[in-house]
Amino acid sequence: MATKNKPSFLFAYSYWDSIPVICGILHFTYLIGMFLWFDRLPWYINITLGLIYAVSISWNINGISHNFIHNPYFKSDLLNRIFSLLESLTMIFSQTFYDAVHKRHHVGNSDKPDQNGKTIDWLSIYRYGINGEPENVWAYTFKSYFRDDPAEIYREIKKRTPGLARFGVFEIICSILMVLVGFALNWKFMLFMVPFYYLGHCLSSLNGWYEHWKGNPDLPIAWGVSSYSKLYNFIWFNNGYHAEHHYRPKHHWTKM
């Protein structure tokens, strides 16, 4: 790609990246606001806000967080680490661990199991399927959250960058500490949020299933399945261009 249009200050690729960065900060602020206002709002408002948070997890993972993996937003490694931690706290998972899982996803491109029943891609919709077919959409949606193996992901990162593996553990520890503090301050809110948190990650898995359903793991241009809805791509930072994205993973989200 040509570099003449790259920003000279703060951002690594484009000033357009300020939009997902601001949205990521607002997502975290939204979560804190829910916590602070929980006891003052009627139940139906809290449920509505919880549902919005659930959808926003999928929105963040498949938009803000996803694009950050392929093209880190900042020139500064420190700022990228800070934003990674912010994302981890917002969605109670390690952005660094997600980075490793997602990059492995691009190595395998939702591949089918080999003769030993294994897939390169831990997220492959064929991994738990039968007779070479994709797994049932609802099984994939509601079971995927429980299938991550943190120890295996840690070893995957450590092979390449031990320091980054330790930072991923740090993100997990910070997320756990935030949850513990939350329970100490308002256990009712924390229990209330559990189903919405889980639903959000399920919606992200549902999104991922449809991004590869009816794709072709053996044909590079068909590794992903695209949606050209202008509204969806506007809100989800061009995540709908998924076939194009798998074909050129490092292509910036504004250029899809």
C-alpha cells in the first residue's frame, strides 16, 4: 500500500481509526454507566440497556477489536497495549488472546478436519461438524464460548512472543479483578449482567458462523462469505466484506 496518505501523528495507518478508538472508549464508558445507574433505573430500562450491551459485544469484537488485530491503531506500542487492555476490560476477555485465536483462524480459514479430526482454525464451523458439514448453527453459537483453551492459547503466543503472552495473562487478571470489585460493590448488578455478557459472546459466534456458512475452505476468494448491506457495514466498520477480508487480511477496513 502507498504510504503517502498515512498520518504523521498518533495513528499508524489512518485518522479514520479515531472513530473505532472513540467507539471503544464509549463502549467501556457505557458499561461503567450501566453499573453506576443500575439501582436508579426501572427493571425494563436495565434490561433494555443489557440487551444493547449484548449486541455491542458482538459489534465490538467483529468491528473495533477485529480491525485492531489486523492493523493496530496507534504508532505507539504503549497506546496499543492500553487500548488492548481497555477492550479486555470492556468485554471481560483478553484482547491479546483473541488476537492469537483470530490469527490462527486466518491460517486455517475455517478448514475442515484432517484425518485425525483436527482443524488448524480453532474457530472453524467444521471443527465439531459431522461428515464434513458445518456444525449446527445453534450448537456453534451457544457452545463456542466454552471451547477456548486459555492454556493452549497462552502456549501459542509464548512460542512467538513470551512478553506478549504475559501481557495477555495480565489482561485476564485485570478483567477478573474488575469483576471481583464489581461483585464487592454491587453483586446484584453483576449477577444481572451475566446472561447479557454470555449472550453478547454468543451473538459474536453467530456472526462468525454466518461469515463462513456456504463458503469454500479450499478456495481463497471464498474463505469468507460477504454481506453488502450498507447499513451493516457502516455500523460494523465494513465487517461485511468478509470474503474480501480473508483474501487480503491486512487490507485496512476503510479500503475494503
